Amino acid sequence: MTQRATTRPEPFRKPAHWSDAPPPTPRDAEEQDDPNGLSPTRYGDWVQKGIAIDF
């Protein structure tokens, strides 16, 4: 079994675009009215010409 690295290699340098700032806290989702009924992204069913389809 191969050992997993627990530290970065010695010559590693952090890229300039990396930040030490913590990630932002997520915002609550905004509720939007769905004029056609239940949201397909929430309930998983897409209706096309009266037939429920799934991707």
C-alpha cells in the first residue's frame, strides 16, 4: 500500500493568487415564486409537453 503524503514537498511555494482569508459564509437561498408549479431543481422532475423527464 502506498503511503499518503501528510505534508507538502519542501520546495512548494504558495501561488500568489492564493489567500489566507477564510472562505465566506454561505448565504441563505432566496425563495422565488415558480409560476408553473413546483421547482424542478428542488423536486427533480422536469416536465416537457406534459411528460416528466429526468436527465
